[in-house]
Amino acid sequence: MTDCKPANNKLTTAWFELRSDLIQIGLTQKWPETLGWIGFAHLIASLSCHICYKYVTIDPLPYLFIWSTQLTTNLWIIRKLIGRGWTKSSPLIGILARIWATFLIISFSATSYSEISADQANHFNWFKPVWASLSCFAWAVTAWIVNPWFVLAAVWTWAMGWAMIFWIEEAYLIYGIGWALLLWIISAILMRKRHKTVPENPE
């Protein structure tokens, strides 16, 4: 019977190298700053939706405009700080980009379903906690691929979902603040690790 251990060892080594490469990219490029600015953009978008929902209208068009603007802004931030071809800088970054793109697609799908469901769905806002469940899933997958510590991010977004259920009228606010805090914490951790491991002025 063929011994599978050498092949398994090669796969383990390759996987370790991919993860190490991803971490190195995260520390040497401006990913901490990028996540911080994306968190800020998300908070502004969520606050805008919160104000619009509570004081203006539940018509879907303003929300579609706000979220489309946020997505465009996020892509602009990444391109400005990281540069073109960022999805190809590492195989794992390409995989993670596809995972989070899928998250956005399903989130939009859940939201559009609720709008089609009309008055009752708009009244009960059932789709908003779904965003937290999808966030939890995406962070859990990220934890399997990158680092088990990202499970804490999955738990955080899961808790956000419960908060959104109990305070459904403040769901946009909870989602915005929760995500912004999470991204800022990750950004701060990366900056601290960068300061410890990467020389500021390498000669």
C-alpha cells in the first residue's frame, strides 16, 4: 500500500507557506490602514441607512444608492492603498476575495427578497439579522483558511445578529458600529504586529 505521509507532509508545508505569505503581505502592505478606512466607510453607510430608515423612508432606492456607493468606495480604497492586481498578490487573497464577494451577493439577495415581499417584510425587517449570519459564516471560513483566531470575529458577528433581533429598529446602527469596531480591532492588531516584526526603515 502506498504511503501517503510524504504527500500529506508536502500539502501541509505548502499550506503553511501560503498562510505565511498571506500574513507577510498583510504586514508589509497597507492592509491595516485599508481595513480601518473600510470600517469607517461602513459606519458612515450604516448611519446613513439608520437615519433614512427612522426619519425619511423605507423605499428601497435610497438604500440601494447608499450600499452601492459604499461598495464603490471600498474598492477605491483598496485600489488606492494596495494598488491594482491586489487579488492576484497571493492565492489565498484571491480565494478570500471570492468568499467575501459571495457574501455580498447573498446579502444583496436576502435584502432584495425582503423588498419583493413588500410591506410585511419591511415592517418586521427580518432580513437584517441575516446579514449577521452571513457575516458569521464568512468569518468562520476565513478562520479555517487564515487563522483560527478569526473565529472570534465570527462569534462577534453572531452576537451582532442577536442584538439586531432584540433591537430591530436600531439594526442598521448595530450592524454599522459592530462591523466598524471589528475592522478597527483587526487593523490595530495588524499594525501592532507589523511594528514588532517589520523594520520601519529597512536598509
